[in-house]
Amino acid sequence: MFYANDLDTLAPMFLLSKLKKKPLIYDSHELFCEVPELKASRIKKSIWQKLEWYIIPKLKTCITVNDSIAKIYEAKYNVPFYIIRNISDFDQSFIPKSRVQLSLPEDKKIILLQGAGINVDRGAEELIDSMEFVQNAVLYIIGSGDVWENLKQKVLFNKNIQNKVVLINKLPKSELINYTFNADIGLSIDKNTNLNYLYSLPNKIFDYIQAEIPILASRLPEIENIILQYKIGDFIDDHNPKTIANKLNEMLYSQQLSSYKKYLAIAKKEITWKSEKEKLLTIIKNI
């Protein structure tokens, strides 16, 4: 059996599956042809779209990460897509390092934005600007992406936020999770600028849930569904830095915080990799 993760691995896996006469599973973690990186080149986007159009209708087993993306692919290619959410496999006995061990402030609230793809239109620039108006808190942005250098420059040239924003380059998951568990709020504030962002369900949402930290997010349907279903966070109405700051100040010192924590404990038990893994293994066994 062959397993292709995302469109950039599909063509070679498809050829190998035909040559070896073995089944192929296609696992698409996003709407690949809608990523903003392809916006600048119609030629590149056209090539990927043609590849997608040629191969996917020929496949028998396809997987994606949420219901919204599955419906788009099914309508486009008339091929059923299974849904396996991309949830990290957490060790429930994990004991995170303390704030002292991580050199984190003990007397301030910690706001966290994490992610390997902190790219354009992910809201990081406005988030940094918002910290000028956030009280008694430090923002940690941990990860990497195509706006990383711009974020560094923003912090460097704004004296009002230099002690309120910390950028940490991408860490191994085993190290990153220590910071996640020590945060007071986790953020996911992508903009609705393309279909890929609109229907995204980032891994960090599940990391925040496992760490039992309330979530502040933009109103993207898949993220909104989870936050509203479990009552584990709130939303920004726009990406104006003062709007973000007002919501952060409100959440950090709200009586609702204890309620979020209570519901996060429930969500943590129900949203696990164990349940997703069982669905994936069933698909593989059926093949």
C-alpha cells in the first residue's frame, strides 16, 4: 500500500501504486491549490490544478482533515473523502516544565501564538501591534514562516512592545508543548483571504485544547464550530490591533476564564488522536 500526504507527493505515489499494482491512500491536509503561495503564479497554480484534476477522480480512498474541505473535494471530483482530524498524540501523564524552568515571567499573563506556518494573512503582524494596548501580559510567538523577519523588525522598532513580545524560532514538538501548557490564552487568528485559510483547522487548536488553555480565534467555520460546541474560547470581529487588544484584555481578566477551563477539560477527553487513529486504522484494514 502507498500513502500520499498532500498534493506535492501525490504524483509519484500514484505512479508507484500503478507500477506495483498496490492501493493508494491520498491524505490531503488542506486545499492545496488555494494556498496563498500559489496566488502569485497562475502558471504554477494551473499545473497543480491539472494534476489534481487528473489523479483524484481515479482514486478510491481519500482522506482530509475536516468536513468543509471534504465537501469541497467531493463536489469537485465526485469522490468520497473520509475525515481524519490532525490531532497530536499526547501523553496524558506529561508534566510540563515550570515557568521558572522556561524563563517565563511568573507575574504576567502569557499569550501564545504557535505554528510552523506563521505566514502572510495569519494575523501575526496585527497581533504584535495589539500588544501596545494589552495590560500586564507577554506575547510569545513560537514557530517560523514567511513573515518571521517582518515580525522581528516590528518588535525591534517599536519601543512600546519590546518588553511585551518574544519571538522564538521553531521548536521540536516535545519542547514546544511545555510553552503551550504554560500559556493563559492560545491564538489562531488567520484571515479569511483564501479558501485554504477559510476552511482550515490548524493543529494548534488541538494543542491548546490538550493544554487546557482558552482560545481566541478569528471566525473561521471549522474553528468556530469547535469553540462554540465546547464553549472554550472567544472570537475577534476584525484584525484591527485595538480590537485584538480589547478582546485579549477582556478574556485574560474575565470571570469566564474558569468556565473555559471547565469545558476544556471535557473537550480534552473527547477530542483525542486515539479516536481518530481508530478511524484511520479501520480505513487501512478495509483496503
